[in-house]
Amino acid sequence: MEDVARGEINFFTQTIDGSPAWVDVNAKSAWATSNFAQGPAHVTIHDLRGKETSVNLNIHAMEVHKYDGEINDEFDNNSEEQQIYYNEIISFLKNYLGASRVIIFNHLFRSRGTPRTDEQCDMNHKNPVLYPHVDLDPPGVRWKVNEILGKEEAEKVMQNRFQIINVWRPLGPHVIRNKPLTLCDYSSLDVHNDVHPLEVRGSTNALTSYTVSRNKQDAQRWLYLSDMRSDEMFLIKIFDSNPNVAQFCFHTAFINENFPELKTEQKSIEVRCLVLYDN
């Protein structure tokens, strides 16, 4: 029998003011504010433990990999530890994906113990996000690439294949039990009916993104990795310029109803990466 969890996912329903959907993720705010109503739904979430190789970026928009690097705690901006971690992830993605160049443009630590207060939040320290989202939509991706590289170079590199990949992993000695990450199998999405544009306010990393509504047939397949450790990481596809493969992966933290929340501090780190190819 397949191992599953039961969890509540806060799906998009409609905006409460009739205007297009927006979310404000101001760096100094502990929790995002928005103008859309959420419809919490209890969902079966399938465990990838023991089946880690059953998903891939081209079909499902996600993968599970091992991490065997040096960094296992939060680091300061522009520190030696940050440079080590960035170099580790860049080297891994270049070698694994066959990319010509990888640029990390953002990292974020999330706390899963006592929620952070406004005073404890900044651009690099936040609480988990409790609604499903994709970090950037295609217009937002192109805006970001222009910002990273400048318009002239961006126009050149965007003639070849390019991707945005979010590399997410636990941090520290404790497995993730509180608010683990669940990801939606791209092949189970009704892209035309489930996916909704979302304006992002208060962020330096996104202008526009996606959120998702519940599929009436409950065809969406949500996945997670139970008791995920710091030597494991998700590759989460945010964008792919190749239209013939999976395009993006909705993801959200959820409260696992199978387990009581633990008091131990459980942290995660994610790095958002621009992945460039020569063809």
C-alpha cells in the first residue's frame, strides 16, 4: 500500500475585491497578505520515500537528489559560507543538467519552529508559505533575466534554452516534520483551468507568479518526501523555455495531519537559480 499523508492545502478560489489577484510579500512581514480568498481542502499527499527516482524535471517538474556538501546552518550575506554553498549548487546543476552557466540570484531561509515575527523577517529569512504557488510566471522570468544580466545580454541568452530552478533542502540536524513541502506533479495539472496569474508586491525577486485552484475532479497529484533530511534536496522547476517538457511546479508548505507538530527548530534553505544553455 502506498504511503500517504493527509494535509490541508489552501487553494485559490476568487479575489475578494473583484480585481486581479495580488499578494504582498514585504520582506519585513512575517506572513503574506493578499486580496484573494483561499479554499482550504484536505488532500491526500503521496510520499516519495523509497520512490525518490520516480519523478523527473521533464515530466513532473521536480526531482529528489542527495546533498553531500559542507553547509548545514544559516549563513550571513556575502560570507565565505554563502560563497561555498553557492559554488556547490552551481557546480551540481552545471554538471547534472549540462548547463553552460548557472547564476544564483536569491537565497531564503525558512523557520519551522516558533514562527518568525515581523522583527525576525527580512529578504533572506521568512516563514513557510502556506498556499501553493510558482515563484515566477513567464513574464516575470523575462523581467528577472533582464534585471540579472542587463537587456543586451539577456536578449542573447534567451535565444537559447534557459530555466529557473529552485533548489530546496532542510538545514540543520532535525528532519522536517512541521510544515513539510508538498509539490504538485505537473503532469496532473489542468493548466488551462487550474492555473491563475498572481501579481507579487513587496518583492525584489518577482513581479508576477502563479497560484492554483483545486481541480474539480481532484486529478492533481501532490507529493512530498517524509522526514526529509539535510542531505536531501528537491529540484523544483519554476520555468523552462523548452515548451515540450514540464513547465513549472506548484509547491507549498502544509500541516501533516499524520503527525503532531514538534517543538524542535526545523529550518530549510532555498536558492533560486537561472540556468543557461548553449543551445
